[in-house]
Amino acid sequence: MRGDRVTANLPSRDLSATAVFYGQLGFEVAYQGADWLILERGDLELEFFPHPELDPAASWHSACIWVEDLQSLFEAWGKASLPIEGVPRLTPPQPMPSGLQMFALIDPDGNLLRCLELD
């Protein structure tokens, strides 16, 4: 059984399409119903709700994913061959002013996942 936790709740124009996209990134469907989708990749969990009228170009939804090995996650997600511009996209790791490394994933619905390395 898991301890205390919090998960991101993000919008999706099409829950099935979202499951397919994140499946390319190693996520598996833990639950899918008409009004909710839960995806898991190891300890990472994302939840989605339907939002059919969402405009990906205007989306402001985001979540942070903190991992111990940022480079390994980036390499795994890089196998999906996403572009580095447009929507969806995967940007390469970069140092932030704080000294932390970060890369970003923007999914087809415009949701921004900031991926950061735990220090």
C-alpha cells in the first residue's frame, strides 16, 4: 500500500488518445472510465479528466515530476521521437538558475510536465 501522495489532475480532449500517447512514454493504464484516466509509470502517476473543448495552444495546465535520474527518464522518453518544438514536444535537459537540471514535455493537449532531478 502506498503512503501519502498527491497526483496531478490534467485535462484531456480524448482520454483514449491520452492513454496511447503516454503509453509511448512507458505509462500504463491503471484505471480508465468515461470520466477519468489514471496512468502509472513506476512511482509516477498522472490523472486526466475529459475536457473536449480544450485548446492545446492556450493550455496553462502543468505538473512537476521529480526523479532521481533525470537523464535516464529523458532518454527513455526520447525513444518516442517527439519534436523539440510545437505540440507535443520534448525539450532537452537544461540547467536552471537554481542549479537544478530540468527538461519539459508538452503533451498533445498542451499540458506541461516539468521534469526535475532530485538533489
